[in-house]
Amino acid sequence: QVPVCGASRASLMTGIRPNYPARFTEAGSRADREAPKAITLARHFKNNGYHTISNGKIFHYVADSAASWSEKPWRVYDYDTDKKGDWGAYHFDKIWLNPASKQTINPQTGRGPFWEMADVPDNAYDDGKTAEKTIEDLRRMKDKHLPFFIACGFSKPHLPFNAPKKYYDLYDPAQIDLADNRFPITGKPPECTNSSEIHNYSLVPGWPDKEAFHRQARHAYYACVSYVDALIGKIMAELKALDLDKNTIIVLWGDHGWPLGEHNFWGKHNTLNNALRVQLIVRMPCSKQHLRT
């Protein structure tokens, strides 16, 4: 709907367009403040007898629309950093795990490198912990025999591109194809600019036009995608093991796209095709076929 996470999440969870009227346009948009009368998707399920659970990043702020959930929304760490300063600096020791990363800090933001491959198990990073919490909740719901709506929000492949080393090892950076349209856009409006979000992190040499940066950044992005893909696979396997897959609808979606070097653009914050297109996969238990758009 819009190439910033908070506004896109508020829009999807309420069904309200982000800019009509002027509502969800900022990264920090809150549905409960900007559209207080809206019934969120989770609240609709809750109103109709479902037990609703929020794990990980669903709304941008963990307290947004909290009444939509049957349980207090859960996160490994809190994105709501009011009076705490920058979230990346505040949670530095949880986000970066390599000793070398802790020696490389952006002095302006307190954040570490834009990528990291620590030789750690899946549950060392926050997305792995979110997957484990979701699996625990599936087991609880199985025992309770309640209809449920569980939202599981992974942060990757968002910056920083941190993932266990084994997912980096899946790719040879020398063999990774780079964008074939790394040239300026002719006649673009001045508002169409490159995202500078990556500059909140350290170790960004050659951004945005050097091949070495593009190759490293793509390698890191691919590793994060594979990491989350493996976590989704674990949840799907548990759903099947619990014999819940036959009556559970699964929806996989993302809040925004992410240019990977096209026109030397990295990150969101513009309305080019790559920043707006997201995956949507719906698995219906009544059919062996998946709906893909």
C-alpha cells in the first residue's frame, strides 16, 4: 500500500487506504490513534470467537490496537522506544552477536554493521525466537481446542541483514547476479530518491554505486530470505505434526518491497515498483493448490 512499514501494516490490518483521508503515511503510523473506530483484522476474528495472538512485529508499535489480541502482544524486544532513544542502539547486544560487530559502530546512531553472519543456531537471533514462540502457541491452541488467529511477524529480510552463517554459506557471492539496470532514471521527480536508511548502520563502503557493496548487500539479503524461509518451514512442519494443517488457512505477506540495486537504489521510501510489490501466498486447507499473486 505504501513503502514504509508502519503505514503499510496499519493499512492492511484495518483495510483503510493509507492516504484517504490523510492517515497512514509515516513509518510510525498507529492504527488505534489515526483510525480509532476501525475494526482490525485481528479484532474481527476475536469478536467472532477466535483466540488471537500477536508474535513479533505485526503493527509497527507493539501497543497499537492492543485490544485486538486475546493475549498481550509479544516481541523478543520492544520496538517502542519512546524515551529510550534509538532502538538499534538500545538493543545493540541483542541484534549483533559477533564480537567484531560490537567493535564497529556508527557513532551518529549507535548501530552496528548493516550485515552480520554469526556462527549461531537459528534461535540466537530474534526471528528464530519468534518462530519458537509461535510453535509453542500452536501447541497450546491444539490443547485448548480453540479456533485461533496467530500473527507471526519476522523482521528479516529488513536491515540489518543479520542471519546465521549457514544461510550465508548457501550462496557464493561471486556468482550472485547484480541488477542489470544500475543507471539513473531519466526525468524522475525530485521526490523519487534513494533511501538513506542503510546509513544508520556501519560498514557501508561504496554505497550506492560500487559493485563490491552491491554484491555484499545482495549476498546478505539472500541469506536473510533463506533464514526466514527455513523458519516458516519449521512452523509449517509443526502445524502438520499437530494435525492442524487440515483446517488452518495460512497467509504469507510482506509490508513493502525492497530495491536491490536497481537504478542504484537500496531500501524502500520511494514508489518505484520494487519498493511497492510484495509477496502474497494463501494456502487453503481444502485444496492442494496455492493461490499466488
